[in-house]
Amino acid sequence: MVKLNDRVYPVFNMNQVGTVVDTNFRQTDMHLIGGTAQTRMYVVIRVDKDGSLIEVAADETMRCE
């Protein structure tokens, strides 16, 4: 689980290491057989390199150790 102020990086763009500054949940467009679509958690990351903000799905991030 990713929390505020965790140091993380996106799995598919590992050079964007930064700090989580916000989290939010959004409804997905996924329609499943026999069930409703669920919400997905997104995190806003402040990138260390240039200070920009990026939004990435929480399950596509890894914590820096």
C-alpha cells in the first residue's frame, strides 16, 4: 500500500523517482463478467529531478528502499 510521503517510482518509467503528494480513487471503465467495475487508486508523484507532478495508478508504482 502506497501512502503519502512515500518515495516511489513508476514501474514503466523508473527514472521518475519522487514523493507521493496526493492519492485519489477513480471509477474504472472496466466491465467484468458477473460484476461491477471497481474503483482504482491513483497517486500524484512530485518528481525529484524537475519538480513536475505526474499521476500514476498505485499498482504501477514501487517503493524505493
